[in-house]
Amino acid sequence: MNRIDLANLIFEKLNTHKESLKVQFQNSDSSIGYFFVDDLLPEEIAHKITQAFPQPNEMVLKKSIREDKYVAAQMNLYNPLLEEIIYAFQDKRVVEVVGEICDIKNPIPDENLYAGGISMMGNKQFLNPHLDNSHDKDRNLWRVLNLLYYVTPDWKEEYGGNLELWPNGLKEKQITIHSKFNRLAIMETHNSSLHSVSPVVFEGYRRCVSNYYFSLSPLLDSDRFHVTSFRGRPENKIVDLVLRVDTFLRMSLRKVFRKGIKENPHVYKKDK
């Protein structure tokens, strides 16, 4: 299937349930607005997307004290179906209906896949609590929505690899959103949208298709530019201290080098 066929299905699903999804988003017990929808695509298609994922050694391993996961954004290196499903979420109709659900005017998809694309996490891999970078790669637009489409069949919540929201900070219990097969989860991104992915505790890979939407204006009046800002999990006090210093140093560099010292490699360079 191509991106138009896939977008037709995604739009139909979201538009059919638009009013209930609006209520879910508005009533999310959180300062981080979110909603999720299950059975986004026909199961046969979702399975084909799973099967299209590359092997871990064909992806980029991001491994540090901040995170441990496999990612890819140079989509022309992989099965074409993966590029089609990513850009289906950037179809104008899909973008508009998501904007309606989340009450965001004129959201803008990211054709460069800056920090988007596909990801995989296996046993003991994780993503520490963090705030996403506030802007796009050129620092012209504000990041406002994070779209996560999960495509691992039979992935149980107890396996880990689940989205976690920390609306009241790390001293309060997080909200866990199961990375259930064929589930689309969408969350706001702003100066307070602390989130993470719980460590995987299973011998298998959690697969995800990721997109971000941007806007000319931030979601909150209090929003300010920030780099991706990591924290340690509540039980990891020393890691938290190290990551706070790490964020401070990287923010200090950005005051001198507006776009960073080097270009972020996690983009889709379509001229390749």
C-alpha cells in the first residue's frame, strides 16, 4: 500500500472517533494532553509493517546514559512500506484531524523526520525521562505533538517499553501508556511534557513508527527554547544529577552556537 491508501485508513479511523478522542484528550488526567486509539489499521496491514522493519544491526544504535535504542530516519535504505506509513501520518487530512482533536491550529508535519522515523528497543534498552527538543532542526518552528504508532504483535504491558508521562514531575507516579500492537498514541510536547520509555524486560523488540508535528507558535506562553533535556528515573539519583549537568552544558553551548556545533544526523536526507 502507498501513503495515500494508508492515510485514507488512518483518517477514516480518526475522523470516525473524533469526538470521543477529543473527550479523551481533554480529560487526560494530566498537564500533558494525550490520547490513544487502538486498531488503527486493519491487522493484516499492521503485521506487514512489523515484518518490514529492518534488523537491529541495520539501524543506528543510540546508547548512552540518556537512552539505549535503535533508530533510523534515512528511510530509502529500508523496505518502502516503512517510508509510506511514516508519511501517511503527514497527509494533510490526517494532520488536520489530529489538530482538531488536540485543538491545535495548523499543525505542520516534519518531512525531514528530525528525531522521527522508526525505532526499536530490545531487552534492557530504555529512554530516560526527558523533554523533547522544543524546535525543528532549523529552530524555526515549535514542536507541539509527538505521534507514536506501535507495531509489535502480542507485546504485553509487563514486557516494558511503554510510554510514560510524568505530568507532576518525577516525585509523583507516572502515567503508563501500553505500547500495544496497532495502537497510535499522541501526546503534547512543551516545557512540562516530561516523558520516557520504561526499560524493556523481555527478549524481543518493541517497534515504533514516529512522527512529530510543529507549529509557528508554542503550546504554552511559558515555553522557551530548550535542547532535549534528560533526567534520571526517580530511583536513579546519581544518574539524574549527571543528566542535569549534561543538559546545562548543552544549553550553554546553544547560547553560543544557535544550531549546535554539528548538524544532528537524525534526519532524512533525501538527496542521498
